[in-house]
Amino acid sequence: MNGKIALRGADGITVTSESDQEVKALLLPFTVVRDARGLVCKEGSAPYSCSVEQLQAAIKKGGAFFATVTIKDGVAVQIEDISEK
């Protein structure tokens, strides 16, 4: 699903699509976060990978991020193509 990411509680996010469809998903330690542009993840080389905690911290700082989120059984298993759209 493509859309804007917002934090939901301590361990979750919502993804809101352009058509205003909102989907909730849990963030778990094994959720893969890939950031080709280096907006959230800045260590290593592109595509950058980082932790769920780094993503949460970036969103908490007021970042308005859009991404492609793969959700299976209510869990965000992969977050990629992060942009500030």
C-alpha cells in the first residue's frame, strides 16, 4: 500500500492512501525499513536500511513521510520508497 505514514501508539503506524483509505499495522523488530533517498536512514550506502526505532524517531520529529508499506496479517513487514512527497 502506498501512502502517508503516521505513528499510532507505541508500536504501530497508519498508512493513509491518496483516496483516504487508512490501514493500521504493527511495527515489529523484524520490520524492514529501506530508504533509498536517505531521509530517515543515513548510515551505509543506498539503499539505506535502518531500524523501526529510527523511523519512529524521524516521524516524531515532525516528518511527513510517504512510503510503500507491505502489510501481512496486520504487521508492516516492509517499508520502502520513503519520500517527503
